[in-house]
Amino acid sequence: MNTARKLSQDEIELSKETYALFAGLMYQLAGVNLPLNSKNEALIKNRLIRVLRAYQFESYEEYWKYLKNGSDSVKQEFISALTTNMTSFFRENSHFEWLRKYLKAHFEKLYSLRIWCSASSTGQEPYTIAICVYETLTESQRAHVKILASDIDLEVLKKASLGYYTENEITGLTKEQILKFFDRLNQQGEPLYRVKDFLRNMVQFSQFNLMSEKYEFKRPFDIVFCRNVLIYFDEKTVKEVIEKLSQSLNKDGFLLLGHSESGNIKNENLKALSKAIYQRKESHEKN
């Protein structure tokens, strides 16, 4: 039995030099920009103290030595510790109202659809997309919809693919949607809900890093969701990611960003349509 005393966050000093090392690695691995300020310093200390406790390290410097020479799984644990995963069902609902209208119009003309949720977190967003598809389209139409959900964080992807949620985590859904799309599991304590198999099977989960040099997909997407992740990037990274996302779109495809992210997006491949919704321009519009 391990009787080691748990270190408190205030007991260990995080020097500016070591902070810069952690922040630099997070930027390198995930594109997350963490300039030195009291808020970010508190975030890093609060998140990494748990890792120090788990490994019984006595200092942040000791953890850094372990981290910089560590395996991919060690670095993945570091990313997971510092990644913020705020999400909910039908978050910024105007986008899903738009999606329902788009789905109806799209299937009047074409009979296939590819959607990429590029920062899926714990799964509420891609399952919201799947619910919209299920509620809007016929069974035969739904068979021609592909939904890819990705995230850099393997831990949240695992939770998303399993589809288990607490009562607090299913806020945003109607009672009818909960009954239709979730199984309530009998257990002691707080109720637990699991996404029903037919909905989970509509979504394919895969790890993907938006900082990848190239976005290599077999086919482009009709719709890309990249919401509420660009706020963690600096201006240079945002520009690079937007460019690669635009190149991943089909002709006339759509890019959806978070409501707070869309103000300064400038890309020659995209034209703004409405709140945080952009459409890829046809080639002749670029000139």
C-alpha cells in the first residue's frame, strides 16, 4: 500500500524557465498557446500536480526530464492533462438549426454526405450531428452519410466512442431525445446514460492532430465542424489550420467555427455566410 503523502500545488514552485518548457512543448505538440500569465500558470500547476502525484515526482523539473525523453504515450498523457474539454449537446444551437435545413436541401440534389467533426472532445458534438441527421433524413438517406469525429486527446476519444454520460453531461437534450437515443443504466448513485448502438454506429472516431503538416483524407468533406478550439491557438497557427481545413472541403463545402472565433478569419478560399459559417469558394471566385 502506497502511503506517500500527496503533494499540494502550493508546495512545489514552478519556475518561469520550466513553465516555458511545458508551454513550448504544448505548442509544439498541440498548437495550444499558453503565454505566461497568472491564469495559465494556475492552469498548468493545477493540471500537472496530478501527474506529479501519480508518478511521485518531487518537482516540475523532475517531471520535465521524464517527459522530454518519454514515449508517445507519456507525451499523450501530458496533452490530456493540459487539454480543456468544454462541450455539451446542441452547444451554439443555431449551427444545428442550419444543419437541419442544409440536410434537407442537400438530399434534394445529391445522395451522399461527408461530415468531419475535427475537435470532438468527449463526443457530445458529433452525437448532436448524428441526432440531427437521424431526425431529419429518411433511413435510406442516412445510409449515405459518413460522420468522422476526431480529437488529439485519446482519453476523451475513448469516452466519446464508449458513449457513457452522466445526467449533467446530457444537458441540452430534450426528454424525448434522451428516451430515443440513450439507454439509462441501472446503478447506484448518479444516473448514467449510454448512447444507443444505432446512433454510436453512425460516428467513426479517430485520433487526429490539427497541427499535422498535411490533412490527408481519401475524399474531401461537405461540412467540417471546428468549433471552440481555435481560441487556444495563436494567430499564425489559426491561419495555418484554417488553410488546411479549407483545403479539406469539397467544392462549395462548409466550415463551421465557434461563435467567438469567427471575427478575424480571413482566407481566400472561404466566404462568410452567417454567424461562424463559411463556404468554400469556387475556383473562379478566388481571383
